[in-house]
Amino acid sequence: MKPRYLLDTNILSEPLAATPNRVLLARLKRHEGELATASVVWHELVFGASRLPESRRRVTIERYLEEVIEATIPIIAYDAGAAAWHGTQRARLQGLGVETSFADGQIAAVAHVNDLVLVTRNVKDFRHFKGVPLENWFAPDEQG
């Protein structure tokens, strides 16, 4: 099955929360096989885990990253096409006086060039990018 949704860091981190959002977990299960993430998100997850001191929590997170994320969810690279789209969007937004996170621009670019819906809790961080459909699976009124 071809991926349909690109998952942001906050979506992939949620299953590790002390009390994960049940609505989000159900949506992840419902769309199993349609999920992907960006290499930029993978970097953020690995970086976050690597910053933790040696502990049971770090081991749990590293195991989740390896056995769940890396083993079951395609990780799509930020490639030349994504970089070109990102560059044009970044220039457009700067011209409008809108500053965005470089990493968020990379994630949006991967979603756009791969024709994927970007699933994030932080919709406001991505709303200025043109041609990137957004869904917040934490919101009760989303269709995801």
C-alpha cells in the first residue's frame, strides 16, 4: 500500500506518552500501511533519544524507534525535489515577512513532493506552506 500520510515528530512521539491520546492511537492503527515519515523527523526522534542519559526510558525509546518506527514506517528522504520546493516556499514566505522553522519547511517539502497529507499536532507551524494538506489527529473534528 502506498503511503498517504506523513507523520510529524509529535505524532510519532505520542505512543510513548504516559497516557497516550486514544483517538490518535486509533487513527494510527486505522491507517496502518498508509503511514510514512520524513528523514528530518527521523533525525529529530533519534536526536531526542540520544540526548537522554543512559536509563530505562532511553532504552525504551530507542527500542520503539528501531522496532516500531524504523521497522514498520517508511522514512522518506529530503531529496533534491523537496529541497527545490522548500527553497521556493522559503523565499515566498520571507517575501511575506513570515519566518518558519527550517526543519518544518523540510518536512512540509517532503509531504508536498510526495503528495502526502501532513499529520501534525502543530498545524499552525505549517499553515503558510502552499499545497500541503494538513490534519491534526488529536482534534475531534478531523476526518483522519
